[in-house]
Amino acid sequence: MHMSSETVRPSSPRNPLRRLSVELILIVLAKIALLSLIGWYLSAHYPRADTRPAAVERLLAPPPTSKPESKP
């Protein structure tokens, strides 16, 4: 009798944990990418803060002093 060289093998029964770990890593990476994309999309619509030195100086400067009103 002659055995056929084409034997049917089950889909990787010898190491199911490796396949599971690869799938879980891919799921985690896909979630991170999706959440990053959503965060970027939402934050892109907000105006950026004015960080020029003059604007920062104006924000940090003390309020202008006004003369106290005298009571009659």
C-alpha cells in the first residue's frame, strides 16, 4: 500500500495558547489605535491655547490697581 503525502492536519492543535495570545495582543493594539483616533478627532476641534510670551505675560500679570473709592 502507498500512503498519500497529502495528510489532513487539524489547525494547529499543538499550541492553542500561542494563537490566543496573538489574538489578544492584536485586539489590544486595535483598541488602543481606535481610542487614540477618537481622542485625536475630539481634541482637534478645540482651539489651542495662546502660548506666545506676550499672552502668557498678560495672563500672569497682576490686575491693574484702581483707586479706592472714598465714601462720603
